[in-house]
Amino acid sequence: MGLPPFPRAVFDSHVLISAFRFPGSISEKAFTRCLAGAAHLITSAHIVAEVESVLRRKFQMEARQAASIGAFIEQAAECVEPRMSIRAVKADPDDDAILECAVWAEANYIVTGDKAHLWPLDPFRGVRNLGPRAFVDALA
């Protein structure tokens, strides 16, 4: 499966966290490919805040270090402020923020491993879901 010449992608918070917490992971490779210009990374303040919160709570990261990662993500990505509300994931309303960001920014893809909540919605308003490995493979 090939991607459009310059795909627009929203990474869910778990993929972003994995990119920073697990060097050499497929999530890190996906993020690095975006940094190298293979795809256009899009995020939102809500997604970045969730990343920072999870890094502090689940990984006991110091607030300053988590904020530094959040700032790096915001600098590396186009940060949008969706002006719409989507209520599609009743089991995990935080996932609605991923959908809002992707739809608002007219992304081609959501890069996610969330098989329980996001994958069943594929495609969502024209936005396709890809796992990090499929995203990296498609960019090759």
C-alpha cells in the first residue's frame, strides 16, 4: 500500500509516548520519518497535554522533562486547534480529540495501535487508520 506523496498524519498519544519512551521502537521510527520530511505530522494541544500527563503519571517523569517533550512535539508538528466536537468513542472520550484533530486538519491518516476504539471506526470521515509499522512500511 502506498501513501500519497506527502501524507498528513495525526499520531495518537500512545504512539507519541512510545516514540519517546522506547528508543528503536517502530513508533520512534514513524516519528523520525516525519521529522525527516516523509510525512507531515499534525497534533493538537489536547494530544500534547495527554502525552505530558501520561508521561508524568505512568512513567513518573518529572514535569519539566514531560513539558520539554511536549514542546518538542509541538515544534515538530503542525499544531491545530480543532473548532469542532466529535463524540464517537464513548468508551474513551480522549480518543475523540484524536478524531477532532485529524478531521479538522484534513489528515490522511491516524497512526494508532488502538484496536479497541479507533480501528473499528476506520475510515472515519475519510481519515484512514494505520498502525505505526504499516505507516513506516508505506513510507519506504
